[in-house]
Amino acid sequence: MLKMKDMTQAIRSIDALGATHTVLVRLNELAKDPNTDLEAICGLLQNDGPLVADVIRISNSPYYAPATFHGNLPSAINCIGLHEVNRVVSLSLARQLFAHDLTSYGISASEYWSDSVATALVVEALARLSGQHVDDAYTIGILHAIGRVVINCVIAKEGCSIFWDGVEPLQDWERNAVGFDFAEAGALLLEHWRFPAVTRGIIRCQLVPVEAGKEMSLLGTLQFARRVLALTGSDFTRQNWQMPEADGYVQASELDFDSLAHLVSTCQRNYQNILQSVDLK
């Protein structure tokens, strides 16, 4: 059994990715401030060269279909807007974090990144439907399984030959292999990165059923999004999936099949647009 100090060392090694996670925390704060302006956003982003390049490159992609190409940060941000900048920074962080295969899980970097994007899209769409804060929703969705990066790093640093067999429940395998699951690992990483306590709490508790009456919280929304993707497939291509009628979230939200099917269809289009146009893999 690996020790907590091994996870601490792995978290520190992930810090070598740069400052994007710090920027994302501050950007989420600015997104909630009605007095935030273009100058404040540019001032936050401008010292992270790779991030600036991502924002400009993505603003020029077919996903946003600009009338003219942008050559500087203010122009790019002014075109895509604050909400979309938050998305781009989240995607940029995900690109850095998910650049390598999770060999202990048997999951490729592409598969992991794609699943995270799909989760972010569904959580965001559900949050918008229920009036929750969509920026928090998108960030929580794309980072919900970030603890797997930590666990994979821990195993690799120890030089252990530990691999998930694809049969044992994943969180059981994680606990047996390293003593903690991806939700715990992810929350510790986000705590180290100084993410808000609410965000960390949702990541930490995502494997625990929500209390009755709290199905419509962001935690309940994340859990329902994962159940939806289990039905539709992470690429949304599974046919003839059925409405989870007895689901607590469905009952609390009064979702009907047509509304959920429309939401899934919209997420599928956005997902394909991101994969084909943004190309952050």
C-alpha cells in the first residue's frame, strides 16, 4: 500500500505544469464579478505565454468562426467573451494535465481528455437548465476525474506494476492499489492549488450519493451527468438509450425525455466541434 507522502510528492510534481491552474481560480472569481472588464481579464492572462497563445489560437478556430483573425489577446477576448475565456482556460489546463496516457488505468490521453470535455459539456448544460452557475459547472465537469492523474503519477513514481483489469469497480481498485480513490486525490490536488472549498467539496464527494432534497445541487448535477454519459457513451453516439425514469435528479428537475434528448444532442454537436476545431489534444 502506498503512503500519503507519495501522493503529496505526486501533487508537487504536477505543479511543474505551470500557472494555468492559478489563473483558472482567479478567472472564476472575476467571472462572478459584475464589474470585471476586458482590461482585468487581459491583465490576468497576459503573463502566461502558452495560455495567451491558446486563447488567440482557439478564438481563430472554426469553432468560433471569426469574421477576421485575431492577432492579440484583447481582440481575442473581446470576440469570444468572458464565459468562453473561462472555457478556453479550462480546456488549456486539461490539455496540459491530460497530455500523457494513464497507463495504470489503460486509458489513453485522448480518451481521458475527451471524456472530461464531454462531462464538462453535460454538467454545464444541466446547470444552465436549472439556473446554476455555468462557469463553476464547466470547471467541475472538466476536472472531476483529475485525481486519476495524481494516482497514475503516484504509481509511476513508485515504479510499481499496478494495472486496472477493467473488471473490478474502478474506485475499489484505486483504494486497493494506493489507499485512496480519484475523488479524494482530486480534492487534495485542488486544495493544493487553492481552488474554492465548494469546488473541492464537490470533487471529493462525487462518489457519495447526494442527500434527499439536494439532487439539484452542483454535486447532484455532476453525478447525474456521469449517469447520462454512461447511457449515451462519452462520445454521445450510443443509440436507443433510455430515460432514467426512477432517477432522483430526473424527478427533482422534472426533466422529460424530449428535453434530455435535446440537451444530449446539443452536447454532442458541441463535443464534435471542440474535437474537430479546437484540437487541444
